[in-house]
Amino acid sequence: MDGTLTAPWFDRARLERAADLLAAAVLVSIPWSTTATAVLIVLWLLALVPTVDWLAVRRELLSPAGGLPVAFFLLAAVGMLWADVPWRERLGGLDSFHRLLVIPLLLAQFRRSGNARWIILGFLASCTVLLVASYVHFVWRQWIPDPDRWTAYGIPVKDYILQSGEFQLCAFALAYAAVEAWRAQRRKLALTLGVLACVFLANIVYIVTGRTAIVVMPVLLALFGLRLFGWRGVLGVVLAGVLIAAAAWFSSNYLRMRVLGAWTEAYSYETQSADTSAGERLEFWKKSLRFIAAAPVVGHGTGSIREQFSRVVGTSGPSTIISENPHQQTLTVAIQLGLVGVLVLYAMWIAHLVLFRGGGLIGWCGLSLVAQNIVSSLFNSYLFDFTQGWFYVFGVGVLGGAVLGMSARKSAASE
């Protein structure tokens, strides 16, 4: 074959640009399509691997932010050896950990790339389109109700948990950018960004409320105040948040219904063994604690969750469910890998929080993403869910690599 025909496809600079564009496309697709995300991840790997600087990857593997995710995967791989389940289930359990292997690749890629800010804008644009679609879908369904109620009003694609989480991150990123613009005397831009942040938050309060997002909100508010205004600013931001929350509470029947519904569901479970969302979680958590107590150090092995639940099936309500997911990240890890696995998980989270201790807007986006994942994982196994898991991996990899790159360039400039 004529080398002049194939050479453009193997041009390193061209492939590097393609890899950056495909990483951006992955994050842009996440709010919309699981299938598109999966295809784009494969294409990203195909474009990235021929251009990988393996010395740079080795450097990331030796750092806590890049090395601990790989160590977590390796522990899960070893954990298959003591799981008392068929190998098919052991390998199925390991599938949840595979995506962590790409974090050091992304860190190495975006340490050298200067395109992270454009990727943030691409994700924001994607979520803004989804925001408009959410409002349109809500209004449309008010005029033309869905007789089958196959989807909730205001959720044109995917689910309310994911949508609320994405909108929450966009709102806090826009609020941070608005404060920076205001300080730079760019008042019109600051007001525009602030209004858009409020529109994102209004969707969460009045259209589609994810209860997990509500729990995350005060944590992000405290971090927001600390990051921009120091320790004195935390109190002021939190007080402002309390006032806004009070206004939202009294003005949104939907918000009150969603929050109080959790208490109602839990009460129905405790008194009637009713099969409710909150009741299922409580049942899963109670059983999970018993499983962990039986093998506290190294757990029951990778892929053992379903087998453990199948041994304690009840006769009514949530107790009859044989779950593969306890809907709590720490419990999901502890059942399989015990205290050792939990320590590695938390060490990884801490390393990623430390990674984003600086870095301006990009660092704030990374910090809020990691904080949201940690708090949300109290109620879900976010790292092991396809969409949230890949969102975390690409978010940490892209933003973390950008922060590392900025730090390296500043160090080089000061020498």
C-alpha cells in the first residue's frame, strides 16, 4: 500500500488532536446516550494508544492520583481468587473496576494538552441544551400528558439522578466563573453566568429533583465559600444558601414532596415492609453490614454480592430482592474486598481531592466533581454505574491532567 495514503492517518499530531476531540465528545455525549458514550470511548482509545508517551504514563502511575485507581483495580483482580462464586460472576464483578485503568492515561494526555477548558465548555453546552430540552419537555407534557407515563416530565433522556447531578455541577461551575468575572470587572459576563446558574438550579428545585443532589448541595456550598472567600466566607455562603433553600422549600410543592417522600417511604418500610425506594436501600444496607461483619478484612471476593444476598432471602417486601448492588459505594466495596478495599477507595478519593486543591476554575470543577461523587456514593454505587462511573473517570482525568499541566508550566516559567 502506498505510504503516502496511510501516513496522514498515523500522523502523531493528528492523532493527538483526534484523541482530545474524542475525549471531549465522550463528555458531551454522557448526558444523552449510553451507547454513544461507549462507542466514543473505544474510538478515543484507538486514537490515544498510538500516541501514548509511556514514560509520562509511568509518572502518573507513580503518583497517588493515577496509581491508586490502578491499585484498586489490581486488588479487585486478586479478590477474584477468594470469591466463592463461578468465574463468570467473578469476572462480572471485575467489570466495575476496569474503567479506573484509564485515569492515568487521561492524566498523561491532558497534562500535555491545553484543551481542557474547551472540553469544559463542550460539556456545559451539552448540558445547556439538555436544560432547554428539560423545560420544553416539562411544558409540553403539561399540555399533552403522556397516557402511559413512561417517563417523568422534564426528563427527556436518561434519569433524574443523572440529570440533577449534571445540572448541579454546571450551576456551581457557572457560579464560580461568575465570581471570577465580577472580580475582573466583567460585570455583564458575571451577571449572564449567574443567571444561567440560577436557571440550572431552578430546574432542580421546580422541575426534576434528585434527592441525592439535595444532600450534596450544602457540601458544595461550603466548599464554594471556602474556595472563593476563605474560612470567613464559608459561613456567609452557607447562610445565603440556607435562605435560598428556605425560599425554594416554601415555593416548590414538588421539592417538598420529593424530600418528605423519603421519610414516608422509610416509615412504610419499617412499619409495613413496603417495597419502596428508600425501604429497599435500608434493607440492602442492613444485610450488607451483616455480610461485611462475616468477612471484615478482605471481604467475600470480587463478584460475590449477588451470592451473599441470595443466601438471606425474605418472604415479603424488599427482603425478597436478590440484589447485585447495595446502592452504597463503601458497602459495595466492603462486601467484596473488606476493609482493605475501603481503605484503597478512600485513599483514591483523598488523592483526587488533593489533586484539585488549586487550579482556578478547572481545579474547582474537579474538586466539585470529586466531592459530589463522594457524597452521592453514600446513597449509590456511583463509581460502578456506567454513566456516573465514566463521568467521574473522564472528569478526573481531563481536569486533573489540566491542573498538573498548568502547575508544570508555572514551575518551568519560574525557573
